[in-house]
Amino acid sequence: MESVIEIQHLSKSFGNHEVLTDIDFSVQKGEVVCVIGSSGSGKSTLLRCINLLEKPSGGKIIYRGENILDDRHDIHSYRKKLGMVFQQFNLFNNHNVLNNCVVGQVKVLKRSKEEAEKTALKYLKVVGMDQYVNAKPKQLSGGQKQRVAIARALSMEPDVMLFDEPTSALDPEMVGEVLKVMKELAGTGLTMLIVTHEMEFAKEVSDRVVFMDKGVIAEEGAPEQIFNNPKEERTKEFLKRTLK
């Protein structure tokens, strides 16, 4: 299998506080990896280091064979290859749904407006939001906003989709619609790295589950192994608390 992203000895400190310690793991092409763990275990920081919203303190991020933390590497061309879906949607409130999915394509990928609109419509349809092209974000529910945010990331046709707790800001009744879209995407062979607290979802869609605790990867493996037969005491403790 081909590694899309490989993390080697990654660390991140904020002042004297080490948030990530010696992280090693990789994401293969077409793989769905879910990262689970308590709040404060470093999951979101790991994601933010991978897409360079945070600069790692040490280690390497190998993307398609090259260390993108080398000074000579073009961060912008790397970033174009990553789709990011945040907890808080981060939509442009002054743009309608269609434009939210068009702007990045035109500005960053230099696509024509016509091509960008065609691509945007294709992915809005995938997430079930093609009826809402003219709506502004304030007219949408949280679940709808998050589905637009997913379509916007997909419209950039990235190599990897990163999701940072995409359902944590949603009302419980809206979580299902977003997870449904993500499940469908997982079935299309898209490479996905998902930080989530939705255990059933992680169990169902992951090829691999990574359990983080206190800034380290405590355990990783197939979902059935992690959920049904965890080796580490701290994994057992965490699952006991969360799988009530």
C-alpha cells in the first residue's frame, strides 16, 4: 500500500508544555483512520500539525515521499492537497452555499468560475445540499452547514480529508446526517483522517483506530481489536468511560 502521509517522531510543545510526544504513524491511500481519546489528549493538535495550522516542534511529516517540514518545501502546494473540516464549520457568512464551495477553487486552484461551479454542484449533490445553493449560512441548520463545509473541502479534490471532531458542535439530532455523509464518503475510497468522539461511527467506518492519551499514541489497530480486545490498560479505561 502507498503511504499518503507518514508522521515520524512528531512533537509539539506550547512553551514548556509538551502536547505531542514522539508520534509515529501513517495514513495509506484509501484508508479511513479514526483518532480517538479524551479531551486534551492531543488529537486536534495532531491534525493541526499535519495541515500546518500549528508548526510542529520536531519530527517529520512525509507527504508522498518528501518531508514537508524541510525549509525548501512549498507549504501552499502541500496544503492544497489536504481538505479540512473543522468543528465550527468556518463558512463565509457573506457568501451563499455555492460560492462557499467556489471561492477556494478559483483562488487557490485557479479554476475558471464555470468549472468551479460545476465541481461545487457535484459535491453539494454528494452531501445532499444541492437544493440550497442560494442559501446563506445563517439560513442553515448546524448539520446543513457542516455538510456544506464537507462539500467545500471535497470541491478542492484533495488527496486526504481531515476531519476535526466534525459533529462536536452539532445538536444531537443533527449528528446523524453528518455521520451518514461521512460514512458514504468512506465507502468511496477517499483517504480520511478523522478525530472523533463518536465511537460507534469509528467502529463502523475505520480501517484503523488510533487511541491517543496524554500526547502519545497509546495503541492502534483494527477497530475490532481496539474496541473488543484492547491491549493497553488506559485504552480499556477510556472505552469503559465512553461506551456506557
